[in-house]
Amino acid sequence: MIDYHKICILFFLFVSFTNVNDSVSGKNLKKNILFIVSDDLNCDIGVYGHKLVKTPNLDKLAKNGVVFENAHVQYPVCGPSRASFMTGLYPDQTKLKDLRMYLRSTLPDVVTLSEKYRYEGYYSVRIGKIFHADVPAHIGTSSYDDPFSWDFTFNPYGIDKMEESKINTLLPGQFGGTLSWYASKGNDEEQTDGISASIAMEMLEKFSINDENFFLGVGLFRPHTPYVAPSKYFDMYPINDIEVPEIPSEYLSQLPKPTINSIRAKSVDNDLDIETAKRVIRAYYASVTFLDAQVGRIMDKLKETGLDKNTIVVFTSDHGYHLGEHGHYQKQTLFDNATRVPLIFSGPDIIKRKNTIKSPVELVDIYPTLMDLTNHSIPEFISGKSLYPLLSGESNSIRKSAFTQFKNGYSIKTDRYRITIWGIKGSLGMELYDHKFDNKELNNLINNIEYNKIKDSLYIVLNDRIIESNRTPIGIKQIDGKKISLPYGTKKMHPFRNPLNN
């Protein structure tokens, strides 16, 4: 049987070794980038204070780096969010607000984060999911990837994809957008993310030998549904230890209609019985711990090769995730559960005056931050702000609020408050939450007269942010894109074939 995994690696090694920069001699002191993106990961991890979920490797990464406790995505849906942080632009600027769209359908000449490093002489590699891909349907394919962003790509395909018939699901035959789970009998290295970690480790070994600068993007598919992980990770979470969030009986009556629509959009997820809810949450936690183990494997290899001394590591997620909070599961809301994500920076020149930063930041800030950390110019079109002053200890804050949009809703999160408006200038409803007393965002204060001054001032700030997020990017074209189907037969495509690179 042909081992396509080894063929891809051998081909990559051949190409890479024949393209090593002849001017490189001795130890390369330029900083590399290891960019690890999880899929659908919220802040239910150890370093963010969760008491049950076990994430020793992310905790270790955080201990050796800087944790942003108030980091938020710009759109709580996979495709739009990923297009946003890979370009440093807001969704109203990328014009990508649907899942199944190619980046170049709206921004034909934009220079993405990884593409920028290509221009700076780095070898740019994607393993797994960085731009959008349907999960699990497009595992093993390039899906809606941007081929201009990479020198080499690898699309892993593991046992979790092969065993779909064994997956438990609330809707038979549906997995990606439906609560679904499976305790696999396979080991870590057989899973799609386990394969990704193995490939990443081999790439790091290669880079340590040829001394070539790299941007290595590792996109892990977990804990996205279906929540699949080896059974040993399920065993770490006794079902009786799982707690299901409760909401007040009259909770919905205080919310605008668009908010209610967002948290009740999937009827199959609504009002789960307690035992099913526990199984779902347990499976999510198991997937998170499995994901953490793969991050640990990659980080161990980074240190083993010595590349940790000149590699900046960024870990984040494309958006947060509900596990019963507000009576909702999955994403696509403007609550903290869906907008807030882990964001960890680690590596050289990141001065740890303190390990945690509580001021609000956005994922569009990643692009300019990495430019500063690697001494490259920030493209003019970028809307994000560099976090370097926070990482270096020069400043305590670069933003007063973090901005997120979803459909016809806009929201900002400050150090203390969240305000959300739906429709033009809030014509479809508004929300206000005070995190000092209500960090679960269950008490809408929009009609509380004691908060009128706060509401009015935040309303002005939010509308200014909306205007800012709509400005025309400098120097790049914007066109009206269309939501299109994949031009390749993904179900029949061989898992290791990458047609966009052919």
C-alpha cells in the first residue's frame, strides 16, 4: 500500500533542501513564527481558570509567555473570523461573512499574514485548517484555503474522519454543525490532529537542519464537532463531574429578538436533557485535552531542535464556544462565550513584566504584532494594532474596547462592560452587561436608569467603532464576492492531494 504521508514528506524535504538560501551561514538569528490555531476553542482551559479541564501543555506555554485574558474575535463564525485575522481587517472590510467563500473573491490583491512572510524570504507552510474548511466534510482537502499564502501545504486525514459511521449525533448523518461525539479506540497519532502534530514536528526538524526561516501555520480541527478523541481523554472526565449551566426561567424576556434568534437558532440543541448535555460537554472537554496533547508534542519538538530560542509562538482559536450558557450550544452569538478566545504569545523579545494582560485586544492585532516582533514593516491596509507595547511592557493598554460583529449586530467589550446593538443604531434592540457583577452576561441592563450615562457613552464609542470597521482599506481592492461551492469533488478527492497547488 502506498504511504502518501511519507511521499509528501520526502517531496517536501527534497524541495526545501534544494531551495535553502546560500547566504545563510552559521546560526540563523532571525525570528521564525509558529502559529497554532484551534477550531471552536473557548476559554474553558486551565490557564484561563477552568477548574476541571486539563490543559497542562497550554498552561506551560502560557507560563513561559504572555496571556491575553480579554481577547476577542471579530466575527464568531469560522470562515469570516479566519479571513479577518489572516488579513488584519474587519469583516466589513473583507466582505467575507459566510463560511464557503474564497478570500480572493472579495480581496484579490490582499497580502495575508503568511503571504507577507513569503515576501520577506520565509518558507510559509500550512498544516491542516488555517482558512475555512467544513468539518468534518473537508478534512483531507484544501477546501477554501488561499494558495497564494503558502509555499507548501499538507491536508491531514485521520481515523476520526474514517470512522464517521460510529459517531453519536443528535441528527443522524450530520456531524459538523450538529452536536456529535465519539470516544475513539485509535491512538493520538492516528487522529487528524495527531497527524498534523507529527507533520509539524518533522517540519521543525527539517528547519533546524537547513537553518531556513519559516512561518509554520498549524491548524488543528479539534475541539470542533464532532468531538472525537481517543477514549483515554474521555476517561479523564467522570460524567458526574460535569456541570450543565443553568439560566433564569424568565431569561429570554429581557433580550432583543435578534439575540433570542441567535441563541435558539438550532432547535435540536435547545433544551437538552441533563444526561445528553453532560455527554456533550464531557466530549468537548476530552477533545480539548486531546488538542492540548498535540500542542505539547509540537512544543517539545520545538525545544528539542533548539528552534525555541528564535521562534515566536502564537496560540489562539477562531472563536469561542457555548456549552449550555444562555441555553445555547456552539457559536454565532455576541456573548463573551462566543467572542472571547485564548490568545497566548511566547518566544524571544517578549518581556514578561507580567504573564497576563487584561486590557481588551482583538485578533486583527496579531498580524501587526508579528510584524513588529520580527522587525518587518506593517502593511498600510492593516486595521489591527500592534500589541508589541503590551508584550514589551511599554504600555498597559492599546485599546479601550474589543469589537465583534455578527449578522446585523455589533458589540464591544471593554475592561468592564459589554454593549451590543442590533440593526441600524440599535433599531432592533440593545444589550448592556456589567462584568463586575455579571460576568456571565445574564442581566441585560439596557433599561436600567442607573446605567444611562454608561449606556450613552458606550453607544457613542460603539458607533465610532462601526464607522472605523467600515473604512476602505488603503491600497487594496474590494470587490463583491459570491458564496460558491468547491470546484473539486471533495468526497472523492484523495486525502493527500492538494489541487490548489497543482
